[in-house]
Amino acid sequence: MPSSALTDPPAAHARRTLLLLALVCVLPVLASYAAFYVWQPAGRMNYGELIPPTPIPATGLQAVGSLSPWSGARFQGRWSLVYAGSATCDATCRSALHILRQVRLAQGKEMTRVERVWLVTDQAPLAEIAHQDAEGLAIARIADPAWFATLPGAESGAHIYLIDPLGNVMMRFPPAADPQRMIKDLQRLLKYSALGR
């Protein structure tokens, strides 16, 4: 037997074992603390800008072509892709309405959970839009300025908004939105959410 084994005090060996055991127990706690409070991922999954869920006003919309009011309850129970813009419908508007249609169609069997809405922001006469983009499109005129507070940036007529089935505006897509990335965002929401089924 080597002489070093005889001279190694058992207390030093026990202390080393205790330190290793403590390190094994404390290291995961420190790693989780660092992961939660220190490390922040650089990327994000969603393309659209998440905005604090804001309930839509209960009233303040008027159906185009009729004098009947549109209530906020119309947005309950379905995901709504909403474009807010002028009735004159310039090239940006036409592009946005086409994107709404394509994004909804790309959802396949889940497309019944999604509604397309054009909220007209002024009192101008409604422009003629392409038949395929108008088919199934709900159109209403904003009659209450409270809607502009609910839809940040709606006055510019450049954004597309997503309203959840509970009637909350929760996402805004950038001007000239990329339809492929919008499709992925909506597919992810429809896959993981039971709302609107």
C-alpha cells in the first residue's frame, strides 16, 4: 500500500466529496437563474408585433351599404384579420386586402376560424375592389373615434391587425407585410389556441 494513502486524512476526502455534491446541487439552480434573468434570446418567433391585448369598443361601427350598426360582438368567436384604411382604397389598400385573402386561404381546413374585415376610416364613397378580394370580406365604417385608440397607427392605413376570438386586438403587422410570415404566425396561433373552434 502506498504511503500517501496512509497519510491522506479521511476528513479531506470527505470534504472534497461534500463540495462536489454541493456543486452538483447548486449548479442547476445557478444555471436556471442565469437563463431566466441574464440570458435573453436575440430572436423571436413571431413576425407580427405583439401589442397589449386591448378590448375593441362594443359599438362604433356601421355596416357599409346599410344603416344598421355593427357591434363589437361580431368579432367574438373567430380570429379576425383587420385592415383599417380609407374608402378610396389606393394600391396599399388593395395589396392589404389581397394579403388578407391569401393568408386566410392558406390556413386550409382552419380557414373557417378566420374572418377578414375592412374597417373604413373615412366617409368617402367606397372604391371598387377586385371581385376575388371582396368575396367574403366584411366591410364596416368606423363611426366612433375610440376605434383609433384601439388600433394603433390605423390612421395611416398601412397596418393589418389581428383580433382574437375574445375581441381583443393583440397583434399588428407592418406596412407591406410579408404574407408568408403572416401565414406562419396565424398557423402557429390556430394550432396552439383552442379559441375560435
